[in-house]
Amino acid sequence: MNKRLSRLRRAKRTRLRIRDLEVTRLTINKTPRHMYAQVTTADGSKTLACASTLDKELRKKLKVTGNVEAAKEVGKLIAKRALEAGVNAVAFDRAGFAFHGRVKALADAAREGGLQF
């Protein structure tokens, strides 16, 4: 089994557990160049808030979009947008990625921004 399939298997297991909890989900995705985050309903049918390094607000601020500082900015922005949408508690879906580096930076920034998970 290769690295990608292992990550997707871990992601599927996490999503099934979160679906059983029936709680709003903060999902992230990362590529070497960008970070993406979105808050979806418990069943995943509707996106309530989204943020990424491609947003116009962040593009002006950031020089490099694939580092920890960029992930922190995305975390702050997703927390702000989620609170505006009326969501304050979420389950963190890291999509099978290890909880360190950019993933951890985004999660910590979202917590500082007011999201609880």
C-alpha cells in the first residue's frame, strides 16, 4: 500500500467516526503549495465556511503560501468565518495527515480564533 492510499484509509476511518458524532466538521487539505480548510455540516452536504491560501485577503498578506505561517493565517480566517456563520464547536478532520507542521499550525490558530474542538 502506498503513502497516498494509507492516508486516504485513515481519513475514511476518521470521517466515519465524526459522522457518528453528528457534529459540524472542520476539514483541511494541503498540497505542497497551498492549504485549504472548510467547515461543513455533519453529513457533509453543505459548506458553511471556507478559507484557503488562494483567498484574495491572504494573497496580499502572504509571500509564500506553502509554509506554517500561511497555515496559521488560514486557521485564523476559517475561525473568523465559522463564527460569523454561527458555528463555534467543530470536529477536526485532518484528512489522514499527521498532526504536526502545517496541520498543527492551522488547528492551533483556529482554536485561538475561537473555534472549539
